[in-house]
Amino acid sequence: MSARQDAQPIVIRDSAPLDCAEIAAIAHGRARLAIGPAARARLANGRAIVARIVARGEKAYGITTGLGALSDVKLAPDELAQISRNTLLSHACGVGEKLHPAETRAIMVALVNDMCHGHSGISVAVVDQLVAFLNRGIDPVVPSQGSVGYIVHGAHIGLALIGIGEVEMDGRHMPAAEAIAAAGLPIIELGPKDGLCLVNGTRCLAGLSCLGVVEAARLADWADIVAALSFEALKGQSDAFDAEVLNLKPHAGVVAVGGRLRRLLQGSEMVAHFRGHRTQDALSIRSIPQVHGATRDQLDHAERQIVIELKSATDNPLVIGTPDSYRVISNAHPHGQSVAMAVDLMALAVAELGSIAERRIDRLLNPATSGLPAFLVKQGGVNSGLMIVQYVAASLAAENKRLSQPAVADNYVTSAQQEDHISLGTPGALKALKVIDNTRRILAIEYLCAAQAIEFLPRLRLGRGTQVAYDRLRAEIPSLEQDRFLSPEIVLVERGLLEPAWLAEIEAAVI
């Protein structure tokens, strides 16, 4: 283990489930994971129930029988461990580009979190191997496509745990067995139900959703900041953000965003200078509280569904009770309908942040609406200025519109009609993450445009928060005097929107 990893904070999964922020922190390598004594006791109890079922020769789905449409096939005792291995081999058939390591790790953390409820019956050694992979930075290579809700991604992760497939470790791509040996870990042996536990449940959907909801919340904060800077650049009229007026439409998000805008713009000489400049702003300026606020309300709802899922045991079958008095129950908890709906809503809500930002970008660049030089450059004609960045934002917003179509409303029949209703939650979560990435890029473009527009206005003090936002950007990127290579600057700002210190610096100014 590296010194950097050893210095990281430790998140303990014990009696209480992990939350979205904890899962995201571990997924991004900012924290390590440990299993507490209460969770270990639950894991041991669940495994003892599975051992009792096997010893008694009972017929229990996935423990002593085949899977899916083969659930009525009773297995011989010497086949119980073999089916676990075979389950991973046969189910690991994903295709397409690989998941980002943080996405794979989020799924792994969600697997551990769910199993620690103690109702899966998985071997404790499997959970310990997952934790060891996470803490040592061994990231299985997992194809992104192939899940209708669960199964495929977990199978690829499970194979890596037993030394099959490829992983990334210390920045290198290598066979899983080689990484396990380099980390001083064992090649674990799977027992009854272990393979099914690894491919089952809503762990993939839950882990990816945690990444989404944490990043979407950050984007909502940035959207307010960047929009406030655009508001000043477009000579906005602040009466629309009046507290008394917004409280007449008391959606929580509307009121909260209105308060944030007032704090960000507090003390703005620019706003004061242009007060009365026009009677009423365009809706992309005037309705920032209503649009951004609606997004926040939907993200709050989505997070509630995800948090409940993290509190849930989502395996099938579930084992309940003690080895002396237990039940093993086939159920439908792996069906991820609630979270599948939530991630579809998340995608739509975040796409709207990008949609209204693209409209503000257009207003900033169009002299008819901004009253500023076309495309925010002094020598128009020989210079195109920021003309084409609006094309980029429009392209991203258009892609978001397509990605915002609900996945959960679709349906396919799988496993010989045994699984004849599916959530498509994992594809839904992946497209929500794509919408989040697109929207971050749109906001990065708006940030650049708003700061450049300020250069053509009177040199007046901006608001408490917007002045810091402007200064933060200018510390990295100078104003645009003539045409230059813009893609690296957009990337730099996008990375800044991911940097906690950038956001913290601005937020500290408006506390």
C-alpha cells in the first residue's frame, strides 16, 4: 500500500449503511474502506445459514439449484461451488468501452455495502477480497455495456477477485492474477451462492447512482455561480430574485436558489449600475431560480430513492434469521425500479441546467441581446472570438436531450421469460453520468463567456461570490484579446469545476 493510500481517511461499514458521499469518496480513491464488527457478525450469520441449507440438502434457489429459467434444476453437492465459478464465467459477457475506474469502484463499494446487511449469505472471504481490491487500488477492467439492470458488471468484477480477467493497478493494465500476487493477496475460492451474490441485486445501479447524485449536486452549485456571473454580464435586473416574490412560489429549490443568487450578487456595483436598464429580462436570466430550483428539487428526490436503496438488502434469494431458525426467500429485490426512475429523473434535471446555460451563452455572444461586441472579441472579422463555443454547447445540449429520454419505460424479456420485466436502471445510470459530463462542459463554456463579457463592461465591483468566481478563472486563463486555441481552456475550466478547492473558495465568500 502506498504512503498516500495509507494516509487516507477510513470509512467503516458497520451497523449503518454507507451514504452516497462515502461511496463516491471511496470510488474516487479519496478514502479507504473497512468492515466493522457488527457488519462482520451479520456476514458470518448469513453465511452460516447458507452452510446449514447446504448441509441439509434443501432446495433453495441459487444455493442448491440452477439460476433463472434453470431454477428448478437441483444440483449435486459437488456442483455447488462449481456453479459459483461458472456463473461468473458465463455472465461476464459485457461489451463496449470499459467503465471509468471510479465507476467500477463505486459498484464494488455498493456490493460490499449491500452484502454487509447480512442477508446475502456470501462468504466473508469474498467481501474481504473486494475491500482489499479497493484499498490497494486494484480496479477490474469492466465493459460498460450489457446490463439490463444488473448481472454483467458484477460478473466481471467477480472474475477479477478469483484471478481471471484484466485489472488496472498503479497506472498499469495487467492480468488480475498478477495484480493479486503483487498485492500479496490470495486467489480466493468461491463457495455455494458466492457467484450469484456477486452478480445479483441493485449494487451496480446504486453505486453508479451515488456517483451521479454527488456530482449533480456539485453541478447545481456551479450552475448558480456561473449563471450569476452571466446575470451581471447581461445587465440583469435583480427584482426577479426578490425574497418576498420568490416565497410566493415556495418550492424549496426556488427559494434556495433565490437565496444563493442574492448572496452571490450581494454588493455588486455592476448590478446597481444597470438597475432599470430594462423592464424585464429574458427568461433564461429571469427564471434562474425557477429552473435551477426545479433541478435541485428533483435531485433531492432522486437522492432519497438512492439512500433507501443503500439501506436495502437486494439479493435473491435472501436469508433471514439464524442458522437455527431461518428462512430463505426468493424475491424481486434485485429489480431496481425505484432507482431506475430516479436516475432517469436525474438525467432530465441535470440536462435542464445545460439547456438554460446554452441559452445564456447565446445571449452573451449575440450583440443584439448583449449589447457587447459580437462573439466577445474586439477585432471581429479577422477574429471569430467565442463564436464556435456556442455551437459546442448547442451540440452538448442536443445530446443531453436525446439522453434524457427515459430508459425505465422500455422493456425486454430475458432468461426464457423468467425475467419478463426489467428496469434498465444501469443503462439509465450510465446515461445520467454522460448527461452530467456534458452539462459540466456547457457550464465551463458559459463560465468562459461570462468572464469574457465582463471585460467589455465598466470596471465595477462584482458581487461577493461572482467577483471571486471571476478572479478564480482569471488566475488560470487571461481575457481573450485575439483568437487562440480554445479547447485546452475549456478542458481546464471543466477540470476546475471538478476541483473542490475552486468551489470552496467561492462558497466561502458568501457564507
